[in-house]
Amino acid sequence: MSIFIAMFFFSLSMSISPGPVNLTILSAGVNYGFKRSFSLVSGATAGFTILLIAVGLGLSNLVAQMPLFYDILRYAGTGYMCYIGYKIIVSRPEITFKEEQLPRYRHGFLMQWLNPKAWIACLSGVSAFSLNNSPDLLLSFVCIYFLICYLSLAAWALLGSKLQFLTKRRNGIKAFNIAMGGTLMIVAVYLLCSH
């Protein structure tokens, strides 16, 4: 039973802690509200879960044979996160919901596959719990992580929706978007330079 408790706390600490996806979801919650941000939350959860399954089924062994992969991931992830940060910064402070501006499922999904934090969480979780040799344990870990990830990301969107009072302040949303987009870009560059 203790391994499942360890899996729970590992999943919680990795999912709830600030990272590029969490900051993007927080920003979406402020700008679009909880309900409209939920497709982004769902996409990020699905993207992470499929990444975790792939790593658990042996993608990590394949990737280990291609050291260039990590460099490509770092640069592509940094570029994509900086792009998302830029889009947050330049988003219009007026709350108008154009269909093409709403956060999408595919954005959340793709962000996880280009997110170094997600890869680290998957690789360290699979190796820490020795999941490569145990399909039952892998399935348990995936189920636990899926639930924790979904709830954690939803909590970030909910927190963002609670910060919507910024929309009533003069330049409140604009300042928030600049802060969040800038922070996301800084985090992306930090992750690139920390290796």
C-alpha cells in the first residue's frame, strides 16, 4: 500500500507545482474563465498521460539511444513556450471571446510533449517506481497520475478564474498578461539554460 501513497505524493508534487503548463492554464483561467479553459486542462492532462504511458512502455529506452533528442526537445520546448508566452503578452485585454482565441485542447496536449518538466516527471516517475518491468504497477501509476494531474491543472484554472477581478481594474488584465507571459518566457529560457 505504501507504494501507492508514494505515487500519489509524487504525482501531486509534480502536477501542482508551478511550471509552464500551469502558468498557461492560470492565465487562461483569468482571461477566459474556468469553463472556457477546461479544454486546455483536458488537453494537457491527456497529453501528459499519453506521454507517461509511452515512457513507461519503453519510449525512454529509445530516447536514451538518441542523445540529440534532449537537445531538440529543449530548443523546441523553449521556442514553443516562448511563443505561447508572447501570445499571452499580446492578447487583447478586452474580454471578447473569439473562437480562434480560446484555449484549445491541442495546445494543452502539445505543450506537455514539448515541456521539459513533463518529460522529467515521466522519466523520473517511471524509474523511481521501476515501472518498466511491471505493467500492473504502470497502470496504477498512470491512473493515479491522471486523476491528480487533472485535478491539479483544474485547480490552476479555477485559481485563474478567481483572479478575474483583474478585468475590472484599469489595465489589470494587460498587466497580468504581461507578467504571466513574461514569466512563462523566463521559465522556458531558464529550463533551456539549466542543462
